[in-house]
Amino acid sequence: MTERPPADRPFRPAFLPDTLSQPTPEFAWRGAGRHGGPANAVTPLLEKLDMLTNCGQITLCAGVLAWTAARLEGSTALAASALELAQAAFAFQIDGRYVDRDAGDVRKPVDTPPAQSALMEVMSYQRKALNREKYLESYYAPIMQTFHASHITQRVMGPEHRPAFVAWFEQAIERVQRFARRPAEPFRQKREFPTYEAYLAFIAPHRGPALPPELLDPAVPYAAQDREALVAAFVATLDWRRNRYLRAPDAMRALGFVGAPYPHLKDPA
């Protein structure tokens, strides 16, 4: 099992190349909302992303966001917030009450400067995916968020880094396909179930279990039996005081969380 960095170190997945921010990115940019994937076409990428669990989609979107932030970190101060949001996406899968998706710099993307506009747009897709009611307690997965975010990320990579990103993304999708596929089961309305608990039991395999960042790292061997230990190790890296999107323990308990959400840290409560 890969050793985790201590909680006081910034979140930066090991699969990101160290030189990703070099050279300074230059890319054609016509403004926000103009560089996502095709809106009305079933592309090979959409077909690959189909049938993944909600947590699988959120995981891939977080990986894409991390690549974008690392590529643009020398061009916009927003990169630090973006990496925090990517980390929060993994905590969100464990319990949606970990994350306040509106706490940071995620706003409607501006059109310029290009680096800030592109990163804000990818962050906005991740933020949309971190909707507890829509994607964590729901049958439907945020597939289009991952789809559009990945197109923007390829654009900002440029010829220097695009091949590495594409190779990583293809491998990451294959790993998520292997370990986080949803059942081939049609949608059913809430009203078809006798209780809300019965509905949650129906959507549970579509949501899927929380996934660790290691699933996205092709260099790290991964087996299904490792998931719980890796997720627990990930929790031990979290610190709400160092990530603007993570809620403090008392705020989580006010939302109904039971217990200590950060057991490795001194709980102010």
C-alpha cells in the first residue's frame, strides 16, 4: 500500500508529472462554455464513460481537475483551490456532509484570462458533480461533467503534455470500469418503493462505494479488497483547516453526521 503524505501537505496526486506546469501553457481559448465536448453526439469517450458508478464518475472528474490545476498552477492562483476541490471530491463520496461545494472560488467562469477561465470551468463541472441530492442519493451519474471537463483539460495541455494526459485518462477509465461498474438495471421512480430506505437500497449499487485516489494511479497496484483500507488512509490525510471545501466537525454533526469525521485530528467538539 502506498504511504500517504501527512495531513499538512497539499493534495497532489502522485500520477501528476512533476514538470506539468512547464512550459507556460499557451492555448487557443474563445471563452467559457465553448470548448467542452459535443453536446448532442454519442462519442467513443461517452461510451467508455457509460455504466460507471456515480462515485466512479466523481473520481474521474477529480483526476481530470487535478491535471488541469497542476498544468495551470503557474498561470493562476486558483490552482490551489482547485486541488483542494479535487481532494474534497474523494471525501464527498464517503459522506456528502464532508463537503461545502460553495465554500471556495467556484463561480460562473469568466471568459478571460484563458488560464483562469479554463480552470474555473473545469472546477464548475466538479462542483456540479458534488451535488449530494442529485448524484450521491440518486440513480443518475454526473457523466457529462466528466466528459466536458476532459475536453477542456486536453485543450490546456498543449502538444507537450496532451499525450501524457490522454494515456493517463484512458488507463484511469479502464481501472474505474474494472472496479466501479454499475448494474445494468433500469431507472425506477422513488414512488415505486414502499419507503425511502428501500429506494436508497436500490440506488446504492448505482452510486457505488467511495473510491480512493490510488484507483486513478496506473503505477499503483489496486485490488478490490484494498479499497476500504485505502479510503481509511485517505481520511487520515484530511484536515478541514487546510481545505476550504471541507466542513468542520461541528458543522458536519449539525447536518446529522454521527461520530468523529476526522479521527486522526483533535476534535474541537
